[in-house]
Amino acid sequence: MTTTSPETVVVPARARAAAAGATVRRKQGFQHGGWFVAPFLAVFALFVIWPLLRGLYLSFTDANISGEGAGFVGLDNYREALKDSAMWDALGHSAYFTVLVVPCITVLAFLLAMLAHHIERAKWLWRLCFFAPFLLPSTVAANMWQWLFTQGIGLFNQTLGLDTPWLTDKSYAMPAIVIQTLWWTVGFSFLLYLAALQGIPGHLYEAAKLDGANAWHRMIHITLPMLRNITGLVVALQILASLQLFDQAVVMMDFSPGPELSTRSFVQYTLEQGFTSYRVGYASAMSIIFFVIIAVVALARMWLLRTREEGAR
């Protein structure tokens, strides 16, 4: 016959009491902290969750811009969208823009951050010059570069001695938007890289110098590996932002889809369907498709990051 010692009874009782105490503390912490996050949750639900659910509902209807007389059409809008060659062309333009912008802006931001980090005189002035364009509204920046690229009177052609039809030829229209975007948005990625560079411990470079490593070796074996995470963040943010190309392209092309529709992005085509053709239901279906594409890109980025971290371990 087995007997239970007092110790074996006390230990589970203490464990249950500790678990109950932790549960009470969590509930109390949620009750107090919930009031701080409630305003954010309310705004998030009002301006993100509700529009998303509303758009999902409208995507199954033939709603027009008036919102009256919407009938349920099931998956017809999605079937039409998947067969719409104009939609796929617009998505291709957005993807082409993304392929051009993301590598260029990543490399350029890194180089500017390295320059601002190692320069000795007037550091604040260099940082201000690199970051200031990012503070401009998109319409202001686009209007500035629209004038710079204007054929005949634009400063860009006059300075380089060219006569390139940047805004009227489909071969140059998208590169012109890419150049404008690089100048306008590189400041954000530059700031991220600069903050990461300032966080690298200085003793790593000192030890490398003592071992005879030159500047190139220090950058390859210390700087770049230490910036791996921030580079991944910059690439992910730039991909998501570039796929949503809209405002600078529309303003620079005078609210047109560009020469031979060469700069019409996915977002612009969706707005055309919703507010020009008044097909709100169809535009909502396209928006849901685009949301799925963006979500897949974001999840793929998270999966790749997690796989790399597990491989490093």
C-alpha cells in the first residue's frame, strides 16, 4: 500500500496557487492595459476592419457608385477579373516598377547612410539633405519632377544636353517615375540604415583593424552581416510600398495612364473601374485580389526570414 507524503501534496497545491495567482494578475493587467489600447482598436476596426469586410461583401455584388440596387452575383466579379487582360497588364506595370525600385533604393540608401555615417564635417547637413525629400507631399515631389522631365524646357534634359521625351514615350515614362521615386523616398530607408550603422559596436572594427583587415574586408565581414536584418526590413517595406504605386505616376502623367497605358498601375486601374466606370463591385473584387497578393508577399517574406534564422541556429 502506497502512502502520500505531505511534501507531494504541498507541491501541487503550491503550483495550483501560483498558476491561479498568475491568471489573476494577467486578468488585472488586461483590465488596466485594455483601456490604453481600446482607442487604437476602435480606430483600427473603424478604418481597417470594417472597410475590408465591406469591400469583401461588395465584391460579391454588382454595386454601382450610388450604392443602390446592388444584386448578389457570387464569384462573377472574380471570374471576370482573372480574365481581364487590362488588369494583368496593370499588375505587370506595378511589378515592373517594383523590380526597378527595390534594388536601386536599397543600394542607394545603404551608400548614403555609409557616407553620412563616416563623414566628419557638417553631418547634420548631409543627413538633412538626404532625408528632406521624404518630407515632401507626393503631389509636390511629382510636380517638381514633372517639370524637370518636360521635353524642351525641362532642367533634366537641358543640363545633360538631351532631348528625351521622358513623359510622352512609353520607353522612358516608367524609368522617369522610378528616378522620381528614388529621389523622393530614399530618405526613409537611408534613416533606417543610418540608425543601424550607429548601433554596430565600435570594438568590432577595432579588433578587425588589429587583425589587419582593410576597409573593404570590414564592410564585407562586419557591416553587411550586422545590417542583414535591417536590409530585410527595407526590402520588405519597399516591395509593399512599390506594389501600391499610384500617386506619383498619376500626377506626373497628368492623371492619365501614361503613353500607351505604360504607367497604369494596379491601384490606378482599380480606381478607374470604381470611380470612372462606376463598377464598385468589380473594383472591390480587384481590391480583394490585390490584398491577397500583398498578403502572400508579406507572408513569404516572413517565412524566408524565419527559415534563415532557423538555418543560422
